[in-house]
Amino acid sequence: MDKLLLFCVETNKRANTDYIYISETLNNYYSYDNHKVSIKPVYLETKTKYNSKEVQKTIREWKKAFSGTTIVIYCIDTDSIDTKYEDSKMFEQIQKYCDDNKYELAWFCHDVEEVYLGKQVSPKEKVSEAAKFRNKHGIVKINEHKLRCKNIKRGESNFMTIMDKYLERK
């Protein structure tokens, strides 16, 4: 293995919602050899645990077990950073944490569902909506431009801008 990509996502292993959208994007837009690139999720459960001891330990263990280059990518919803001070402050803290640790920060404005589905989804519908997105190949309906935004804008993300640094496009 040459490269390990760790995606820190705001979900838990059981729901796995955010990682579904990420893996669908990777499979649709990028070409990589599974013998050279390993892709793994790190489940934050909630963005407030971005720097928890458990998350830090998981990242350290993956890095230690891997001999190649490890790239850590935090995939974080911006929530209401434009209208709520608390959301703005949390996002700034995560951004600083990523900068300090040389991690990438992929943001989704306002959340991953708004970027991929065009709407916000209630917590109880997140799992079924993500499954529906995967099963109906919703990724092919996404305008790639929405995933390559440089500035935070509603319904958009910088996810592919970051991924273009590390993976080859199809």
C-alpha cells in the first residue's frame, strides 16, 4: 500500500450515512488501485468529538499499522455557520485543529444531505435516504461542480477539490 485515506465522518458505524455519500463519490469519479490505496472511515459519531481521545487513538493506530503515506480528511457539515455563532465557532475550532495537525477539511454546506440530495433530512430519515441514494445511483445525477466549490456556499462542498490532490480522476 502506498496511501491510506482516513475519512473522519459525523456518523456512527451502524448508520454509516455520510460515508455512503463519500464512497459513492470516490467510486464514481476516481480511479485507484485497491492494492496501492486503502480507504477507511473513522466514525466521529458527532462533530463535537472531532478531537476526542478515542478518535485521536484510532487515527494513531491506523497510522502506526500503515507503512505508506496517511492522509486524514475530516468530512464536516458546516451547519448554520452563516447564522449561528455556535456553529461558526465549532467550525473554526475544527478548521484550526485540522490545520494544526496537517489534516484536510472537506466541508458540506449546510450538511452532506443538502449537498447530495438537495435538501436537509430529519435525523430519523438519514439512513433510509442514504441507502436510497446508493441503491438508485444518485451520484450520477449530481452536478460535479457542486462538489468542487472553493468557498462555502449553500448546497455545495469542496470534497472533490481535496480528493483531486490524492486520487486520479476517471
